[in-house]
Amino acid sequence: MKKTVTICFTNNKGGSGKSTTCGNLGAALAGAGKKVLLVDGDMQLNLSLSFFNEEEVLEMAESSRNLYYAAAEQQDALPFAVPTRIENVDLIPSSMRMSLIERQLAEAPLPRGRRRELVLSDCLTSARNSGKYDYILIDAPPTLGLWVMNILCASDYVVIPVEASPWGMFGLANMLDFLNEAREISPSTEMMGIVVTKADVRKGYFKQTMETLRELDGIYVFQSFIRVDSNIEWAQDVSSPVVAFKKSSRSAKEYIEFAKEVEKRAGR
Ligand SMILES: Nc1ncnc2c1ncn2[C@@H]1O[C@H](COP(=O)(O)OP(=O)(O)OP(=O)(O)O)[C@@H](O)[C@H]1O
Ligand SMILES: [Mg+2]
């Protein structure tokens, strides 16, 4: 049995494609026969909404069977995993109460010798060791605080989606500094790479974004990038990843290619 690989999707820049990429990568990996656990770490519930309708998401968010409870009460999160309609994809839903998590974690009494930055990692230990999943994919909110530090420290790899737009790279240096801080606590957390999303290849900004990113020292930029595609929004409108909604669409094909590249980067 191969080790479960945990990957998180972070960028303090909002709307960069974190939730879309996390959900679609999960569906693409599952389409390639991998078992995937998605973990919704954001109070916006966007990853959960990519697989369940609003009513279902709100019910899970208001219950006590979600990631917020697991983290706030330092419990095993695995029992909160629910199967999605996509074969081989389970999801641990989020909650609007996630807005309280920063303070909860900062003030929580901890077992002796444990660090506040490793609470989520502990919550996911049994999911990692259960042998049930090839991949655990964690969607992060657009912040850089103790909670995102927990998400980084719970991950083997970090993927940073960057939007191909004039402000897309704004704040990237902060994100990379923050990742370096996380690596001091969790040295096994590695940067997997930057994936460019919402690309419009006809625009000069796309070319400029790619060139600027490729000049960053020691940072891998995925060959695959995701172009702007309205199918992504239509798919989200019906709570489906585009990979399942319209497999023949350009973005579905791009996410399937991206999944292959991720598998390679993860040594699979
Ligand atoms: N390739 C794409 N083509 C068209 N629209 C896209 C594409 N990727 C993402 N979007 C849209 O862009 C918006 C932001 O995407 P998404 O929610 O995935 O970003 P995010 O980084 O998770 O945002 P946040 O920082 O708020 O969590 C969404 O409305 C989504 O539908
Ligand atoms: Mg998001």
C-alpha cells in the first residue's frame, strides 16, 4: 500500500482558483482510479458546494459533523467524511463556524508538547493512515494565519493556484514567506508548484504572468495551465466538478492533464 499523499491549495489572493482546482483535481484523480478525500477548510464552503447542493451543504455545515468540529475539539476528522456522487471521492465538509477557528486554535488547551500549528495534522492522522485514500486534498481560505499554517503543516505538498491577471501575483511573496515559516515547523511540507488558472492565452498578461513565474528561483510552474472556461461556472451551478459535468470541455481536459502532472510530481 502506497503512502497517502496530502496536498493543499493555498494563496492569500482571493479568487485565484483554489477551490475549483482542488475539486477538479480530486475528480480527475478519481477518474484515473485513485481514491480521494477532499477536505473543505474554508468557511465559504465552496469545495463542499462543488459536490453537494446548497441545502445539503448547509445541513452538513450546521451539524456537528464537519471539519470545524474536528479541529475545534481536536477530534479525528475521518468519521466526518461523506461519499460524494463521484465514485472514489469522499469529502469532509466545512462550516460557517470556521470563522471562529483562528481564535479557537489560539486559545485551545493542548496536550503537553503539542504545537497549535499541528492540530489539523493530528485530526487527519487516521485518514492518512487508514489506507482508504491515495490522496487527501485540502482547500484553504484566502488568508495567512494560524489556520492556514495548520493546513500547510498537515500537507506533504503545497500547490499555489495563481490567476493570470494583473493582480494575480500580488501577495505571492507573502505566501511563499509564509510557506517557509510552515516548513520550519513541518520540514516535510514541500512546495509542489504554481498552477496558472483562468488563463486567456490571447491576452498579453497571460504571457507576462507565465514569464514572471518561470523566473522565480527554485519554484516549479506546472506545464499545464487552466484556461478561462464558462463550463466551470455551469458545472459549479449544478454542484459538479467540470470533469464530471462535461468531460469533453477544454477545462475538463486541462484538469485531467494537470492531474497527470501532479501524480508525476508526487512520485506516483
Ligand atoms: N478556469 C476558469 N474559468 C472560468 N471561471 C473560473 C475558472 N476557475 C475559476 N473560475 C471562477 O472564478 C471564481 C474563483 O474561483 P475559486 O472559487 O476556485 O477561487 P478561490 O481561490 O477558491 O477563491 P477564494 O479565495 O474566495 O477561496 C469562481 O467564481 C469560479 O467559478
Ligand atoms: Mg476557495
